[in-house]
Amino acid sequence: MHAVHQLHQYRKSISTTTYKARGYRVIRCQLCQLAQQFCICALAPNQEHVQTTAGFVLLMHDTEVLKPSNTGKLIADIIPDSFAFLWSRTKVNPELLAVLNDEKWFPLLVFPQEYAGDDRKVFTNKVICPEGKRPLFIMLDGSWREAKKMFRKSPYLDRFPMVSFDARTAMPAVLGTCHSDSNKQVSPVGQDSRYTVRKTELEHQFSTAEVGARVLAMHGETHNAQLLDLWFDVFNFQYQKSVCQRNKGNVNALENYQSFVNKLYPNHLNMPDSAAIE
Ligand SMILES: [Zn+2]
């Protein structure tokens, strides 16, 4: 179990009512939160093989952690140093502060540039860390409205530089490399969000996982960016199966993901056949 799984269990344990997300009658896998028959846990990347210097802090809005559609957990599926905390308007979690104050990290708040004050450093293209430090990407995980509130009401994050990208012009993290057709993008990061599970409040709003893929790419970890992106597509496609809406996910998601993983980690991962989780 990773940090988001643990936070989900904790949040559920202190809950007095059942959170009624769309499709709440569905029997879900307790980890990926997909309907049991569409569970993707067996396909999750083996973190032992993921080479990264990045870490993530998922600062999650109270109800976000309960939503089966949350995609912050997909980041934690891939990046071993992922931390998850419940956000509070009135209190700062001392464990969160301990992570932020850890000398090995260079914390960066991932948020749109237009919200930065004039003297704030904002990385918009490439993330450059001070010598000997590793980037720690802080994600405000909630609806866009919640995220804006979290941004305004978390003064302890004001001291950190920001990472932003222009959703309208952001370039793809990587072009597909495992397709013979080189014009075909396996990983369309940089286009519009493919996240159709939630009705977005803004046209160019991305899911937390998609944003995570972009900042990994800005840190130069294009393979990890692409892996996260493809993993997101798998989740998105399987999720839509479970809520019985018209599936707008990528029908090739599983195939794309598996061929990329097999190429990236040859002889390391025994990926179950995708037919096994149809
Ligand atoms: Zn699962």
C-alpha cells in the first residue's frame, strides 16, 4: 500500500457517512478504486524498476481522497517517494512540514503561473534544482475550486518556487516510440486533457496524474512522464467501464501501456496478459 492508499483508508475510517460518488453501489477494489472486475492493480508498474529522483507531495482536499475517480493515486503507483496528506485550512500537519523541511528536497508548488506573485520564481519550461537536491512536486489535489482555495489558504507554501505550464501550448512530453507509425503519438501529453471522467470547470483543466506527467517531463524524466501518462490512460479507460457511461477512454490504453512497459523494463516485469482484465 502506498501513501494515497493509506490516506484513503484513514479517511474512510474517520468517516461517519458513506461517500456517495457516482457508482457508489459498485463493489470496488480497495486500492485502485475501480470496480473489482476492472481492477488494474496487477498491472501496476513495479516501483523497484522506476528510476527517478523526483518526489511528490499530494496535498489532498478532504473529499478528494474518497473519490474513486481521483488520479493522484496513479502518481503514487509509480513514484516511490510519494507522500499524501489531508489538507486543512486551519492546521498544518507536522508530518507534512517535516517532509517539506527535509534538506534533500527542493519543494516546488505545481500551480498556474498567473497565480504567482511578482517576486515568485516560476519554472515554466525546465525545472532546475540546486546542486545535490531532488525536486519535490507539491500537488494541490482537489477540484479546481478546491485547489484555488488550498492555494490561497496555505501560507506555509508561499516560500516555495512554482512550476507551471501553459495548457494551451505545452509540448508533448515525448512522442510515441513504441509504435511503428512514428506520427502516431502514444502519449498525447500536451494536448487537451483526456480526462473525461469528471466534468471539468475549465476547458484546459488536467487531471492530477496528467499534470504529474508534465512536471516529470519538465524535470527531464520523459520515460517516467510517459509511463505515468499511459498508466493514466489505463485507469481512465477501465474507470469508464465501471461507471457504465459511454466510454471515451482510449481503447488501446492497455496495449500501449504494456508495450511501453515491456520495452522500458525488458525481462523485469511479468505483465499479465491484458485479456486477463478485460
Ligand atoms: Zn485494484
